[in-house]
Amino acid sequence: MSELVRKGAKRIADIPLTILESLNRGEIETANLVEWLAIDQTLLLENVLRQNKRLHYLGPILVQLGQLQKRSVNSINETIGKELLRLTAQQDDTVFLKHLSCHPADLVRCWYTYTIGGNTWFDTEEVMASIYPFAADKHFGVREISWMAIRHRIASDLEKSITILSHWSLDKQENIRRFASEATRPRGVWCQHIDDLKQEPGLALPILEPLKSDSSKYVRDSVGNWLNDASKSNPNFVKAICNRWEEESDTKETQYIIRKAMRTIVK
């Protein structure tokens, strides 16, 4: 069964045992956030490693997981991904890394995105090129983790990243356009803020301008949230942009973004 024909349970307790077992074996993708949160990533990791005759990687990863002060889905995800990068690099095990990149389980592909973000041999262009297919992934979880995995790389080379992502804003795939906006949100969600964009949100206009009347609600929501983030530090900038966009783009799509952007600004 795939997520296209399976809605998924509304509560973890309601997930059928056969589905949960398949998820923990890495045989199927999660159908919704409830299933995503229900997976035992340690068990999934052990199963994936056993299936690929890589159980010798398990012990060192469990040590790192045991040192986590806060065990969340994201922190476990990141720790597994970064430790897999370290261990496979030691063994020159590119075959296994390649396998993870196209694994049927979405959480395994999430692990792989952190091997991209943690790869210090990659420059900014290589990081962006490597994360692109995961930014476009059909699964919501992989798309969300993909921008989290490289956000620190974006922040550390902001000018180059914005140049690249401004081209992504013109991409025919809505998931890629949404990534360009979501990955650069000044405050973001569950992630470190990008202080340069909090102070100078205009730096990201090459990304935002092409999206001001985007046909996709998925993209429009991100752009509206981006500007709302910026309004917490620089409300006058957001007011000015929204006023200009309202004059330049008389569409319901732009109006939607403006409402979302201005929703917490005190008038």
C-alpha cells in the first residue's frame, strides 16, 4: 500500500499493527504525520542496517542517540543522518549511501538529507544540487526535513544561496518553489533563525518577488509566512512590500499572501 491509496490513522493507537510493523521495517511510506511520529526510528534503523548487512554501524549510532538531551523525531533524524555520513565516509561506503537516497521509506530518505547537510566536502552549489531531488520529493516529510537539513548551510553562505534559490523560485515544480521560500524564512519553524534576514529581509527579494502571485497555495502559504516572520523584526519593510505588491499585482493570489503576511502587524 502507498500513501496515495491510504489515508492513515488519526491516532497512533489506531494504526493497524501490520501497518506499523511495515513502517518500522521500512517497507512503506508514512501516510500522514501521525504515522510519521509513530515510527520507532531506532527499530527502523536496525532493520535497514540488517537488511543491507551493515549492522556494524548500529552500535556507534546508538551511542550518539543515547547522548541526546532532547529526543524528538527531528533530533533523532539528524543524529542518525550525520552519524551515517561519518561511518560511511570512514568505510568509503558510497553504495549504502546511494541506497538510502532512494529508499522506499520516507524517514530513511530524511536521514539521507542530513548526510547532504553535514557533508563538509560540498560547497554551496553542490549542497543545493544534491538536495534538489529531496526538495521535490513526493512525500511531505522528506520535503520538510530537506530544508531543515541544509538551513545552516544556507545561512553560512547566504548571498550564494539566495542567488541559487532565486532560480528555484522560477521552477515549474511547486515543491521546489516552496522550498526556496520555506528554507529561507527569517524565523522558520523548529529551527535556528537567520539573523541576517531578520535584520535585512530585503536580501531575499530575489526569491520572493517571482512568488508574489504564485498559482500554488502551498507556495503562497510559505511566502505569506515568510513575510509574517519578517514583520516581527521589520514591520515597516513588510508593509512597504505588501503595499507595492498590491499595486503591481491585482490578483486574488497576491491578496491571499498579503493577508497572511500582515495578519499579526498592529495597524
